[in-house]
Amino acid sequence: MHYVYLLRSDPAHGEDSPLYRAMGFVPKSERASGLIRPPAEQKTPVNEETAA
């Protein structure tokens, strides 16, 4: 498992190399960012007649 750290730190290979993928890891360029945007709330206008 420690070989992975050597591979990741090597400037000739790194986390986007085919060797990294061959070892069973997901290359950095193919990872999801993890950013989740919640759906925007729809603001319905309040009618003064129905609010009273």
C-alpha cells in the first residue's frame, strides 16, 4: 500500500497516470468534486388578500 504514495509523489507519474489506474485507484481527473448544490427554493408571491 505504501507504493501508492511513492507513485503519487513522482512528478513523472502522479495521480493521473495509467499506472495509478492499473493499481485500482481512480485518477484525480476522474474524481467527483463532491460539490452538491441544493435546489433553489421557489418563492411564491404572497397575495395581500389571502394573507389577511
